[in-house]
Amino acid sequence: MRDYRDEFTGARVVVTGAAGIFGTWIAEAFAATGADLLLSDGRPEPLAALAGRLGARHVAADLTDAEGLKVLGDAVAGTWQAPDVLVNNAGVYPRTPLATTDPDEVRRVLDVNVIAPFELTRRAVAAMITAGVAGRIVNISSGAAVCPGVGGSVYAASKAAVETLTRSLALEVARHGIRVNSVQPGFAPGSEVSEVSEDHIESMRARIPLGRMSGPQDAPAAVLWLASGDASFVTGTTVAVDGGRTAGDYKPPVQEQGARA
């Protein structure tokens, strides 16, 4: 990852879902550039620990309801006239079959994964326009948006919505110099979405053409690039940072399959 200190020192950056693995990696990457960070998560203790380690502001907010969104939105508005960068990373990932999916769980997923980024973006964009800030919005999506798995239908639908929202909002706010993009991170052991067996982790790795899992610099490098001037002509797009996982129906070479048998 290149040195972005010339780009982001003092930049006002909001990261939601900061206590999760991808949120932590993204927050760490921005902190290393000297950005002025406001971190949010619904889990107060790990959030406070991360913010303390990075020297960042933080606000605990439950994004499943309007009150939590208001708490975070008000915190951002009370900290700066407008953010320069908003990273909508917060997300939930239930794996339940259709027959046993609770409608309340569907609403929770949509509230966090779709409504929250929409509402936070709405407030951020309004502030950016008023302040004359050519802001950047980066939404964190998932390969599930284009390559869904069994038992993850609601999550996949929510992330497909995020990518459509990204494109639509990019068109709407482009005239203000505001850019909206999204990133599909690759599979990372240790994330909330990958609390699975070692066998499953190995089977996932075998389906990644570049042969490894996502690491701490992969998704953050794309997020920082999209938020930087290097991507000043990029908006309305989704960048897959997944080792080729969503490029097609990949299977490991026959000899490699045999070695695992």
C-alpha cells in the first residue's frame, strides 16, 4: 500500500462497523495516514479499545434503529461541518435457510446493511454540499452480491442493494464533485462472516484463484485508493478485492485437488 499521508493527514474520516475485522483494518490504515478519525460500532468495549489504540474519536451506535442512526449522525455533525470520507462498513451476516428465516431478522439485516448506509450517506452528502466539500463515500459490499451462497439469501440481497445504491447515488451527487464507490472484500478468516470450520475455510481458499485469503492490507488499500485523489475520475463502481473469487467458476488444478484428497 502506498504512503497516503500527503493525501489524508487531517482528513475527516468516518468508519462504521469499526470493531469488526474489516472495519479495524480500514481504521488502522486511515490512522496510519494521519487522518482525523471518528469510529462507530454497536459494540462499545472493543470500539473504545480500538479508538484508544488509534487515538481516534468514537461513538457507540446501534444502527438497527432510527435512534442509533441519529446518535451517529449527530456525532458526526457535532464534530465537523462535514466529513471528507464516509466508509459505510457496518454489516451483519446471518446464515439461515429460507424455511427458518425470521422476518424480524430480515428487517435487522436490511436496517444495518441497507438503510443505515443510505441514511448516513444522505446526511453526509447534505453536509458536504453545504460545506462545499467534494467528499467520498465508500460502501463495503461483498462477493455475495454477485456470487451468493446457500443460506445467505438475505445478506446477498442486502449487498446487491448496496451496490445498486452505490451506482444510483454516484449519478445523483456527481455534479457536486462527490464520489460514491464500493468495495467487495475477500474472505478473511477471523471475520464475523467466517466463524466456520477449518475444513470450510480450506474449501474457500481452494476456490480463490490467487490461492490465499484476504489480508489486513487488501481491502483497505482499495478503500484508501477510492477515497484518494488517485481515483478522482472513479465513481459508481465496485472494486472486487477477492483474489479472483468472483471472476468466474474457478476450480483448483487437478493435481492440486489430488494432493488434497
